[in-house]
Amino acid sequence: MTREDMLARLIAQAASEGSDLVTLRAIVEEAGEVGATRTLDRLGLSDAGAQDDIDELRELLKAWRDAKASAWKAAVEWLTRGLLALLLIGIAVRLGVPGLLK
């Protein structure tokens, strides 16, 4: 018996006998399982290799985040070095170092 069949039987039972709390909970649980299965099927994640695919995507996403953070860190370091170099050049000009070189 498939989940869809089970859900249909539970709904029929609730319609004919009245719906007690246990029947309603079973209907909700079966409906959730059917919906989750349909969603996984539509996303193409219902096969045996789906967990490996998800794990691989998570690793790829983590690598992307690490690379992005590393690129930002490198850009900030280079910007800081450039500003410090400009500051040193400004101090040297202010102290008259270009005049000493002539």
C-alpha cells in the first residue's frame, strides 16, 4: 500500500466514522510524508545518490564562502598597505626628503 492509498483510506475513514484525534494526526502525518516525497521527486533528490549530491553542494558552498572571505581579507590588507605607503610618502615629502635627493 502506497502512502497515497493510506492517506485516501484515512480520509475515507474520517468521513465515514467521524474524525477522532488519532485519525486526524494520522492524516496530517501521511499528508506531510506524501508532500515531502513529491517535493523531493520534483527537485530530483529522491534517488539513492541524493545525500551525496547534497553533501557535495554543501562542500562547494563552504569552499565558495571561504574563498570569498579570503578575497575580502586580501583586498583589505592591500588597501591598508597602500594607505600606509601613501602616508609614508606624505611624511617624506613633508620632511623634505625630495630636496635631499637633489
